[in-house]
Amino acid sequence: MRAYRVPFENAESEFVEKRSRFISHLWRTESEEEARNRIEEMKKRYYDARHNCWCYLLKEGGVIRYCDDGEPQGTAGQPMLNVFQREEITNVCCVVTRYFGGILLGAGGLTRAYAKGAKDVLGAAGTCTMSLWTVWDVPCTYPLFERVKLEIGSCGGVVRDAEYGVGVVLRAAFPAGSAQRFALRLRELSAGGLSMTAAGEEFLPGPRE
């Protein structure tokens, strides 16, 4: 599977356009059920709003859904969707809530406003790349524990879990190429006494872009 881009974190943003209040929420989403639950959550929270427009895109199955929720057709859900498609973002769910301010925005104004809502909240969330990481079991002694954790981080890896017994075994994940660099550091730190064991592969998010 190829690398792909997703939101770095969940986020919200807000702006006012001609007295209409637009509130945007965005989530990294792994399934259609999760996306639907997020949408329903916003509808309940903002039950008194005129519109809760939404879209979501999922990599698995190529699922794309959107809704104008009472706005003129093509002025809300589709412009929001276009923002994520242009940025090649997937596994994302976005809801833009509008409290009507009494001034009509027209089709062009609505299109720009809902696109801005999606763009602003994506900017607040940031993006990252999901790619294939290798997972390793890393043994270490208690005196080396903190140093090994620091070395994992300096090589671009992350500690996923730890088992404590006579010694410590860290479950660590590394992006492409960095596991080999850490393996050399581990041997240096332990004077050749420690080596790590492959424990599989996993798609994981990289740093904020």
C-alpha cells in the first residue's frame, strides 16, 4: 500500500461572514460508521443551527460522501469536499455548521464560505503522511532505559509499548530506513550486547507537515 495524507489531529475553527456564523470541525476518521457518528454528534450539539453541512472521504473503499443540509445544491458539501481532494487528504470527516445571520450570501458567497470553513479547519488540524513503519522489540537494561528511549526518538522512531521484567523490552516503530540507524546505536550503547527483533509492519502517521 502506498503512503497517503491524512489530518494530523482533530481541530475546530470559526469565522463570521455577513453576520452568519460558520463553525467548522474536522476529525481523522477510519470508518464510515465513525464519520456518521461525528456528524450526528454535531447535529445534536448545534441542534438550533440552520445548517450542519458535511463531507467525508475514506481511503478504504474509496468512499466519498457529502451533504448540503438545506443549502442550495452544490454550495456547501461539494466545495468542502473539493478542499480535501485538492490537498489529497483522505480519512477525514468535516462538518461546517452555519448560524444564519439574516443576510443572504448568494450561491457564490456560500460556496466561498463553506470552502473557507473547510480550509481553515484543515489548516488548524495540519496534515501528515501515513506510511509503512517497521515494528521492533527492543531489549534494554534498566540503566540504559532512558537513553535507549532518547535514541529511538532521535532516529525518528516512537515507543509504542513496554514490558517490564528482569529487563525492559520496548515495542518501537520506525519509518523507512531509520531502524537500521537505531540498530547501530543500540549495539554501540550496549557494547554489542543487545540487538532488536523484528515484530512486523504497520501504517502509522508521520510528523506534522
